[in-house]
Amino acid sequence: MTFDVIVIGGGITGLTTAFYLNLYGKKTLLLEASDRLGGNIKTLKKGSYLFEEGPQTILANNEAVWKLIEDLKVEVEKTSPSSEKRYIYKNGKLIPIPLKPWEFFRTPLIGLKSKLLLFKELFVKPPPKEDESVANFARRHFGEEFLRYFVQPFVSGIYAGDAERLSVRYAFPKLWEMEQRYGSLLKAFLKEKRVAPKGELISFKGGLSSLTEVLALKSSEKQLNCKVLSIERTQMGTYKVLSKCGSYETKNVVLTVPADQTAEILKKLFPPIEVLNEIIYPPLAVASLSFPKVGVDGFGFLVPKEEGLKILGAIFVSSLFPNRCPGEEDCFSVFLCGETQKDICNLSEDEILKTAVGELKKVFPKLGEPKFQRLRLWKRSIPQYTVGYGKIYQTLEEFKKRYPGVEIISNFVGGSSLAKCIEKGYQTAKKLVEKGN
Ligand SMILES: Cc1cc2nc3c(=O)[nH]c(=O)nc-3n(C[C@H](O)[C@H](O)[C@H](O)COP(=O)(O)OP(=O)(O)OC[C@H]3O[C@@H](n4cnc5c(N)ncnc54)[C@H](O)[C@@H]3O)c2cc1C
């Protein structure tokens, strides 16, 4: 059978792409290797508990997210107003992250000397010519302490990554662009009134899986348990997609699968693509925990490496979404491992869970025994846009020139946030529709 487009991978990116292609009249087939759709999005519902075992929320900071919500008519669940309160763990205490300039000057998170460095930032040294790590970028602008108590925890919260290895240009392109334009980030902030991306933090009634479930119902024709093995080009200039459930002919292919799978599928067509195997995906464990109520309030906390806890941080689920946890309990999603503490993920699942509970109790000594506990281990979690990532983009550019009918929009290209995945899916569908055949 011939299709206009075959979408490979049924996570949020593939589902969004297939949904819009179908909506705009393209004959589309989505092929998914596993027996379920949603990819990384995994909502756990058990009795009165609702936990996210993968991504927790969407930072809805682009139009494509709001368009998708409107097109699908899914019911948004906003995070509670207390979610503005976020904390960093220091010296056995949770210290609020300053949100206002005067709070910054009062915070005990960094010393006076580091605070005064902020003024020096207006005269920051120019960036090096070569790709720079997030850590060096932060050191150059704000100094070592700022890096340790703000930037590294933030990097492990977003990428489960290591600031020393991630590239500022590829992992945080907005910051990099601001430096290119203004030099100083403080100047950029004064001109643009913000440095961090704006947007609303949302989920859906029934969790993030509600979005992928509706998408699955409304998207194109699909095949589960259908791992794609390779792609060949035919003499007619079309593509043949070879999979465990048969082979299909198509004019266009959209790949949304992780880097190792993309390399495997395309290596016969374009051997240099094997460079994608160099992309690091650190392990990440998410412990879903509930305890008799002690009264936590806010979004959650992050842990600087220096503080020596064996967790990266936690989200206060019962404060963020009060209806997802029994009223007399406090629920948490606790994150472990990542690029900076990967060895913890070599422990057994029971031991990881025990570590999560034990370390959380160091933060909240009044916590009793868990009433609910579950662990999800991601052996390969979030792709790391490391220093030197330009080499990956260069290879992808060369591939694109040779095979214009094959789009690669996985989360290792152009951003891994859910909002970016949705945007890439929508834009790619629109591009293919505008292109015609
Ligand atoms: C633990 C965790 C927490 C996160 N937290 C957040 C968060 O809070 N907010 C946020 O914005 N982002 C978060 N992220 C990132 C975000 O969830 C992902 O980047 C996003 O879900 C990726 O979606 P995707 O569709 O591109 O890929 P995936 O979700 O990886 O989907 C790819 C799909 O392709 C399928 N597949 C693989 N190989 C093949 C093959 N050969 N043939 C056919 N199908 C194949 C897979 O089975 C899978 O279903 C988190 C990620 C993780 C892992």
C-alpha cells in the first residue's frame, strides 16, 4: 500500500505530526514499535493516586501547544498558584528560589561576593569562538557559586544533565542568542524584560496521557507492535519502509524515534548517520511516593551536587495538583540518577526506591512510612545536547540535502521539551502539506 507520509514513532511528536497530516488530508500511517502510544508520556493511575512517571507538566510557551489543545478539545488542568514557590536544598533546608531582584539580594543561597558579581556581568568577557559548556558560560557571567546553586540544579531539573558537558548553544539556544545579541544577560533582561522563557505550566484532567489518548483516537491510521527496521529509496524516488509488520511505500517519512533507533533505521541509506549513536541519554529514575500529610507547599525542590543528597530533586505533586493525591497524604515525584549520579541507577529497583524514601526524609524529617511507592526506571531518558553537538546538526543537514523526503524531528533535534515536540510535529505536518507531494 502507498502512503503520502509514514510517521515512525508514536510518542507526542509522532502523534502530533500524524494528527495534523490526517486532519489536512494526507494519507498517513503511523508505525509504533511498542504495544502502546504516548512514548515517554506515562501517567500512572491507581485508586485515588495519579502520578506522572515520565514528563510531569508542559510549559505551554508556544502557539502550537494551545492550538493542539483547542483542536483536540482536551481539558487543561492548571498547576495550583503555589507552584510559583520553588526551592533549592542547602545545608539541610529548603531555601526559596528568589523570583524578584530584592529577594535575590537577600537569599542565603549564595554569598555577598557572588551577588555583587551580578554587576560585573554588564562587562562580561566575550564568549569563546568554540562551543562552550553551560557551566563555563555560567561561570563567565555569574561566577562559580551561582553555577553550583542555581545553574547546575536547574540543568539537572530540565535535562537530568551535567552543566559541565551540555552545550549552552544547543541546550539553551535562547540564552546563547541573547549573549550574541547583547553580550551581557543583565542587559538582555533589562531590554527584553525576561531571560527565561515565558509560558504557563499545565497538564490535563487525567494527566498528560489524556492528551496522547485523544491524539491516538483522532490521529491517522496506525500500527502498534511494528518496529521499523530500515528505509530504502526506490528507483521512483519514493521510500520503502521495512518493518516487523510488513513493508510500505511512501513519498515522505517522518522519524520521531530516539537517536540509536534513527541511526539503525537510516544507516544503510546514509552511513554517516551513525554519529547519532554518540548522543548521550543518561538513566533517570522517577519514584512516585505518598506519605501521611506533613503539609508541603510549592512546586518542588532541586538539589545542588555539593549538598551530597542522592536525589536530583522532587516535585510536590499534592501541592501542584491537589486532586491527584488523597487529602490526608502528601505525594511526591522524586528524581534520581541523571548524568551526574548515574551509578545510582545500577542499584536494584528496590534499593533505588529505598534511596528515594531515605533521602526525601532527610529533607522532610517528619515524613512517616510511605503509603504508596512505585519506581519507573528510564534506562535512556533525555538526549544531552553536549558540547560539540554542531557535528550532529551538520550530519543531519547533509542527510537532509540527500534525502529531502525524510524528516528527522526526534527530541534530539531542536529541543526535547514537550512544547517543542508538539511545535515540531505541527510545523512538519504543515510543511509537508504545503509542499504537496
Ligand atoms: C523521565 C522524563 C521526564 C521528563 N520530564 C519532562 C517535563 O516535565 N516536561 C517536558 O516538557 N519534557 C520532559 N521530558 C522530555 C519529554 O518527555 C520528551 O522529550 C518527549 O516526550 C519525547 O517525545 P517523542 O515523541 O519525541 O519521543 P518518545 O516519547 O521517545 O517516542 C518515541 C516513540 O518511538 C517508538 N519507537 C522507538 N523505536 C522505534 C522503531 N524502530 N520503530 C517504530 N517505533 C519506534 C518508541 O516506542 C516511542 O513510542 C521528560 C522525559 C523523561 C524521560
